Amino acid sequence: MNVNDYDFELPETLIAQTPLLERTASRLLTLNKNNGEVGHHTFSDIVQYLQPGDTLVLNDTRVIPARLFGIKQDTGAKAEVLLLKQLEGDRWEALVKPGKKLKKGAVIVFGDELKAVIEEEGDMGGRVLSFSYDGIFQEILDRLGQMPLPPYIKEQLDDRERYQTVYARHEGSAAAPTAGLHFTEELLDRIKEKGVTVAFITLHVGLGTFRPMSVDTIEEHVMHEEYYSLSQETADVLNATKARGGRVVAVGTTSCRTLETVGNNFVDGVLQASSGWTQIFIYPGYKFRVVDAMITNFHLPKSTLVMLVSALAGRKNIMHAYQEAIDQKYRFFSFGDAMFIY
């Protein structure tokens, strides 16, 4: 399959630069995956599309303020570090700028309380850093770090909590699970009152989610690794949902990838608690084992995420719905509007 089959023209003016004041005020495009029918709504209308007996699955990861600005100790030159993944102790995988000048052995200083030594060099600005500091690392990061907003967002974020879901709990993401940004506690209460169960998984989103595909053929692409966790409590809820004929509704591609990763390791047709690293790549031809419906934002052209939603709804349906969204001037990407595929 050709990557270019998932390309489309997106006016730059439709890339949302800031979040709406009210989370639930985003627009909602509904897409019937069976007949391709499209509808236009407000996100708060999602309640009428969820049914008693359904289970809504939310990713409760929390974004860390992973972007740090410092100086190279020996020259005083500016240096930028973007934390990607904690290894062990105080060692992290990270991206650095400028990559050409930050070599193995270089020391980067961030004010008076934090210092990092580059231990290993990787591709495309990738490094392994070892940090030293006095105090608690997370508290220092909260003071010095900035939110790692996607590269297509040029505006500064006034309130960093606006790039967190209201149910974010487990710190570790380099990016937000953005489909969840539309929910408020009040909306979740309305959903529960309708007889819908709410369950949680964790997937720590890596920045690989924003990287463009560097191959022409979809099957040649290798996905980045991301850490996930699904508890026995959630597994039990999902098994009960399937047993009663309810739908599993994934909120976001991250929830979807976690559910399908666990679903591919069924034991006697039953989901079990699971955690680890996933590289699952879902594209058309994939047979879903757990997810029945999905709430998601609008994704980048030629991205693995457009391919994922095309696997669920069909490429023709997705490309038609995306063109409809463009024609109707929906807001795209992280701070943009939402789609419900059912």
C-alpha cells in the first residue's frame, strides 16, 4: 500500500494553534463506518451517540514538561533538550538541539539546580543523557521545563493544564492523548448517568507519533515503541462489556493501540492485565479484536494515525469525511475538533 494514498491538502489556517476556552465546545463530526454517513455536531452531543452498556476507554497518561533550555557548560552556547523516555534512574533518552554541537561527553547546565552529561549518541539528534541535581527531579522539571507542544503549534500555551486531560494521572508522556482534551468532569458524569462505563488504560505517548513516515510503502514502516499498561480491573470491565454485547469505545488512537495490543494476546478469548512496550501498527487490512468505535481528532496527512482510523472506518470513508471537515472549516490536530467513528 502506498503512503501517498493517505495524503490530502490541508489549508494551514485550519491547524488549531490554541485550545478553545470551553473543552466541550469543539465541533464533532460523526462517521458511520458501515455506510460512510457524516453528521455535524458539538462535542457535548457525544452523549447521544453513546449507549447504555458501552464502555468508554480513556488514556490517563499525564504529559511531563519535557522541554528544557540550558547552555553548554564549556562554551555557554544555547542548548535544548526534549525528554522522550526514562531509562533507569536518572538516565533519559532525549532529542537535543543543536545536534551537531552536542556530542558524547558534553555537559549541559540548566540554571543552578540541574545538569546533564551526554552519554550516548543516536540518530536524528537522539541522545542518552544522565542528569545530576539536588532535590526531587520531578519538582525541578515542573519548575524549569516547558510543555512539549507539537511542532505545528507556534503559539505559546498560557495554561499548561490545557494540554492535559482532566483525568490525567500517570506522568510519562511527551505528548497529550489529544482526543481526551474535549472531556470535562461534568460531561463524564453525564455519560456515566446514561449507563456507560468509564475505564482507564495508560499509554505514554512518544514524539514518534508526530514524525512523518520516511518510506513510500506502508508495510515498510517501523513504529516507535511506547509504554502501555492495562489493569486487571479494566480487563474485567472490558470482558463484561463484550459479554453483554456492549461496545468498547476507545478515546483516541493511543487507547485504541493499547486495547488492540492487549487484544492480540487473548488468553482463551479473555483479556488479561498487561503492561510493556508496544510497536503495533494498525493500517487497512487489520482486524480489530477489541475496539468497536473511536473518538479521535483529525490527523496529519500521510500519518500512521490517518491509516489507523482508515483501518477502522475504511480509507474511502475517512478521506471523504476529512474532505467534508476541510470544506466545513473544522479545526485540525492537537487543539482541533473531534470525530466519532461508530
